Amino acid sequence: MAGDGGWQSLLQVSQSTAIARRYFVTNGFDGTLAMLGLIMGFRTLDHASVEVALVACLGTAVALGVSGVSSAYISEAAERRRELGKLRAAMLDDLEDSTHEQAARWVPIMIALVNGMAPFVMAQLVMLPLWLEWFGAELPVSPFDLAITFAFVLIFLFGIYLGRMSGHFWLWAGLRTLGIGLITALIIWMLSP
């Protein structure tokens, strides 16, 4: 299905590993920030229902996931077909059943799944305290406060990952992304009725 060398060789021949990594970080960050925004909005209400918050957050997470899968597949499939067409013309060969042809077919699917799953999975991690409360777990603090804390931790971890990947000081990179989260939370708090 994914060729004789598996997914790794298809990613390598299509030079898509960095693209998949960027999609994971970008959309994972988006999913985390979106959940932070939603939960901050619920937190500002006096008597916000965990059940209503869960439904809203889950709906948003699903929408982000579907949007991520579909948009990445459409754009990546078109790009891969274009690159394969150029390679066929340059090599004067149809490249049927080649690794390049298989990469053009399967890499868009893999990248689309990464693009869609990243925001969905990150959203579920942020929503974990809400899920625990809904299932009857005793939490030491408000599930909304705990979910906001989870969001800030994930945002900070994204920064650490980006810092290490780019060779910058991990703490500074983490604090920079955390600053983005704090500014987002502050804007939402200021705009709340």
C-alpha cells in the first residue's frame, strides 16, 4: 500500500518529513489555542456547564480536524501531482509504480492525517479535565481552570519543541509561545461581558 520501503521511504523521496512536522506543530498549536479561547470564554461565565463546554469544545475539535484533513489533502495532492508531472516530463518516463508515483498517491493522505489529527488530539488533551469532571472524577480545582492550565503547558511545550528543533534556547522559545497564549487569554478576558 505505501510502497516497498514503507512510509519512511515515501516521505524521504518526496522530501515531506519537514512538511508533516510543520503541519503537526502549526495545527497542534492552533487546536490548543482554539481550546484555550473556548474554555476561557466559558470560564468567564458565572455558571458555565461542563456538559455545554464539552459539546462546544468537541464540536470545534472535530471541525478543526476535518478542516485540517480536507484542506491538507486537497492542497498536498495537487502539489504532488504537479511535481510528479514535472518529474515525468524531465525523465521522459511515466514513472508508473515507481516510488515517486506511490509517494504522490500516499504522502498527501499521510500529511492530511497529521494535519487533521494534530488539532483534534491537542484539543482532547486540553479538554481532559472537562472529560474527567463529566465522568465524575473529583478534581482539586475547577475543571475550567485545570483545562486552561493544560493549554498553557501544551503551548509552552510547543515552544520548547520549536526551540530545540531550530537550535534556539528552549526556555526562551517556550516562554515566547507561552506569551502568545497569555496575550490570547488576556484579550478574551478583557472582551468578556
